[in-house]
Amino acid sequence: MSLSSLLEEKLGAARRSVLRRIAASAPLGLLVRGALACCAGAALSGVRLPGGSLPLGLALAAALPFGAASVCALLGAVGAHALLYGLSQTLSVAAAGFLIETELLLFRELLPRDKRWFLPASAAVLYGMVEFLELLQAHFAPDETLLFFARVGMLGVSAWVFTDAVTSRHRGARIYLALCLLAGCGAAVLPGGVRLSVVLGTAAVGFCLGRADALRAAALVGLALDITGVCAVPLTPCFALAALLCGVLPLKTRLMRAVILLACCGGWLLLRQDAAIAGMAGAVLGAVLALLLPQRLERVLDTDAPDGAAAAAPGLEQASVLLGRIRRLLERTRTQEGAPQSAAVFDRAAELACRGCTGWEMCWETCAADTYLALSGAAGRILQRGKMQPDDLPPFFRARCCRYEQFTGAVNQALDEQLARLQYQNRLTELSAVTAEQYGCLAAFLHALAQGASDAPPAAFAPDEGFRACGVRGSSVCGDLAASFTCGEWYYLLLCDGMGTGPAARGEAAAAAELLKGLICSGMGAPEALRMLNGVYFLRESGGFSTVDLLQVSLASGEGMLHKWGAAPSYLLVGRRVYKLGEAAPPPGVSAELGRRGQCIQLALQRGQTLILVSDGADEQTAEQTIRTAASAPPCELAAAIVAACGADDDRSAAVVRLRRTRAAV
């Protein structure tokens, strides 16, 4: 692994760790969101036209839902106006912002939020009312009148677009917001007279060079900087020329593209000697920053996940409905399981053995009543046994029948044929039930994908877990496997016990755990994932299976459920009291009957309760006694004590989990 890749991996891990800490801490998350909103409001207040400033900071405050972020955006906008434009404009912005926030605070439950135009329009009207006083003092001068309408119009339009950017995250709206932030950074001047927006704009263009949309990005960035007048020389031709050259020339490295960009900027900036030094310094800093940006950001720029997901949602919902219809059709076409019919068996035997007999008329016409009575009396024994024996029929029938041995063989043949047909029919019924179940799980999965993932609440708990396993007679290879993972607000602890012992059982448990984890992490619910595993086991008919203990608990509330399918009883430790959870049941894949599914046990772990999952190799009495003895031990020590105390005649394992409160929950 190269040094750059290693550094990028370390930085990515640090970033993910920081984001997890922010998400887990409600006060810290609120502080970060407020700081970002304040900086964004201040940056947007730096956007200006040649005639004066634009109130885009107020547009962001109006676009955000009322709360700390909206207030911080307003404070950032007011502070930036005070630093950049003086007291007179600051007072008007502060007054308009106060009116906008007051409107959101007092009437937020009454405002028609489904009307997308209402909030931007009301913000523009309130700002126009305040600015109209300034226009009166200017006696409606043409320049001031034109600037007044430009400010009011830009506030309304920008608030509308910013609303899309912060709620639906529309790609075009996010680009507009980014360009406005970039242009607003032109008010910040670095040492040497270098404009921050020139540095950031050059970095953005340099990073996009070589991509299919490089020319469009260069034109948008250049126009944003040129319209707001952050540089004495128009930058759009520089950026556009660099994008064209990088698209034509076979430049494979980012360094070569950066050199082309600097050459284009340098040649153009030299036309204005007074701006050459500051402009070239900004271009150099921007090119260096573009080289330092991680290449992983290209995947973010290439994809538009929210819009793609929104576009795919109707199709996913329609597919879910169709799969649900297929499931109902399969359920309606199922046939009930039957038993052999004695009348059909004897009729078939008579066709095979008695049709050409001379006693046909005597047995089946003249004395038909006696014949059917004798057969009916023996039918119960024959069907229960599954085979007819010579002494099943009464003596008078055996004495009268000329082909009794052939008739006995014909009855057994007819019975075997009917049993084979019934077995085949019952198997088809089971396959139909499993297939319908699979379609139902897929329909629920697609419906969940169409609905989209909701934001996970902040975690108030963190799991302390421990796992210990030991193979049969002390072997290092155990057929039990435990795994834990999180998906959104949910924490999952999984214990699978593969059939048998040794590597084969280990592989069976690992395959079941991998399948369940993949299905759950992709968005499928735990019950549907377990039914999918049951269908896979039932349809493959390989004879192998794995029992499942699956804990699903919310890290926000500490409440959840324990899914058990064929696993040994589990234990819930509350103080010094031990409660046994679950009963013995068939494992997944044994039957398709609805009544032979796993158990789902509701539980709560938010008050320090401890859940212990064990495999069937651990003796129940020994495990329960060990849990009482080592109740106060940490999860790792408790799991080790359970495994050590149980016998060595089978693979044995224990998984222990206990929730502890995080700082956010205190």
C-alpha cells in the first residue's frame, strides 16, 4: 500500500470516528450544525454585485427549518454585514431577519409548508418592507430602485433554491448553493491580497479537470467569480481554456492537469500587471489544494444518490406490489395435504387383479355389498400400516377369491402409487408455500427501499459484548459462530450453530451469518431475513442447516427483540435473577408450515440487563448456575465461565451483551 493510500485511509477512519462521536452526542451535534450554519450565513453575506451587497445570508436563514441552525445562520449573516458593509445595512438585515424568524416561530404550525413558494415569498416581502424605508430615504433614485428589486428578487429565488438544497438535496440546488458560497468567500482576503474565492474556485476547477463535465464546472465557477467581481481579470476564459486543453490532450496525471491550469491562468493574469501577483498566488494555492484533495471525492461527484433513489422509488414500489400479487396467487393455488383414499386403492387393485377373473361377477356384482364391507373393515389397518398383509381380509373373502395373492399385491401396488402421488403433491404444496414466502419477503424489502431510510436517532447506549467458543473435546475449530454489527439505530448480535461439528459445521454457521448480515444491512427486516434463510435451506435440500439466535436492539431506547429459530434457550440476567427465554423448536429449513417458524421475544436492556446466548452444546442447568454465580462479571469473563463449566461432548459457545449508557444519555 502506498503512503498516500495509507494516509487517505487513516484520515478516512479518523473522519468516520469524529462523525460517529458527533452523531452520538446531541449537544455536540447541535453545536456543529449551528457553527456550520453560522459560517454559511456569513459566507453568503459576502456575495455582492457591483452596485451593492445581496442578502443571501437571510435566504439561508429563511430556507432552514426554525431552530438553532436557522438562528445561527441569521447571526452569521448579521455579523458579516457588520464587518463588511457598515451599520446602516446591518440594521436593515437584522430587522428583516428578526421578522423572518419571528414569523417562523409564531406561525410555524400554521404556515402552508406544502406550498413551496410561500416561505421564500414571505421572506422576500418582509425584507422588501424593511428595505423600502431605505428606498424612500434615497428618493427612489434609479440605481437604488434597481438594486432594491434585485435584492428582493434574489432573496426570494435563493430562499426557494436553498430550501431544495437543505431538504431534498436536489443536485442543481446544491450546485447553486455551492457557487453562492464560493462567490461569498471573495470577501475574505488572505495575506498578500489573495482572495479566498480565487483559491477555492481554482481548486474546484483543477479537481474537475479530466472529467466529462469539466467544461461545465469551469464555466460555472468562472461565471460565479466574474459576476461578483472577486478578481480584476475575468477567470472564465482561463478555466474554460484549461478544461478544453485537458479534454483534448492525453494528460493522465493530476499534476499535468494542474500545470496546464496554472499556465492558462498565468498567461491571462499577466495581461493585468496590477493583479498578476495576487491572482497568480491564488491560482497556485488553488492548484496545490486540488492535488491534495482525495480522489475518493470523484465518486461523490459522479453519483447523485438522492435524486436517483427518488426516481427509483416509484418503480420499486410498483415491483413490490407485483411481487405481493404473485405471492397471493401462489397462496390461493396451494392444495391441502391429503391421505390415501381406500376406495381409490381398492378400485385400482380390482382393475389390476380381478378384471379378467371368472369370479368378477360374484365378487363385484352379485356379492358387491359383502365385498365392500370386508374391504372397508380392513381399510383402516391397511392404510395405517401402509401395506396389506394376507390375513387382513376376513376368511370368507380369502376362500372365495381365486386370485388372493395377486389381489394383495395389486392393493400394495395401488397403495404405493397413491402414496407417491400424495407425497409429490404435498412436496409441491410445500415448495409453493416457500416460494410464496420468498416473494413476500422480497416485496417487503422493495417496499422498504421505496420508502427510503429514515434518519437514525442519536445513540443513547453502547454495547459491551463478549464471546467465547470451544470445539468438541477441546478442538480449536468450533461449529458455532457469533457476529455483531449495527445498521442505523439497531444493534444486532447473531449466534449461529451449524449442524454437526468441525469445519463443515463452522462453514454452515458462517454462511448463515453472512447471509443474514448481508440481507439486514441491505435494508431487509430481521423477520424477513430469517424467512429467506428458511427458504434457502428448504429449497436446496442438502441436509445442512444452522440454528439462529438474533438479537435486535435499539441503541436509542435500549428496547428490542430476540429472534430464535431452532436455537437453545437463552437467558436474561436481571440483577441476580435469571430468566430463561425460548423453547426447543425445529431449525430453519425443516418445514414450510407457518406454525413452525422461529420465536420473537420482546425485551429491554436499558436498565443494565444482561442477555446470554448459548448453543445447544452448553448444558442448561450448568449454564444457568454459572450465570447466577458470575452475574457481576464483565461480558467476556461471563462467556468464558459458561463455556468452561459446560461439558466437552459437543461444540459449545456463549455470547453475552450488556448495554451501557453513553454521555449523550446521561
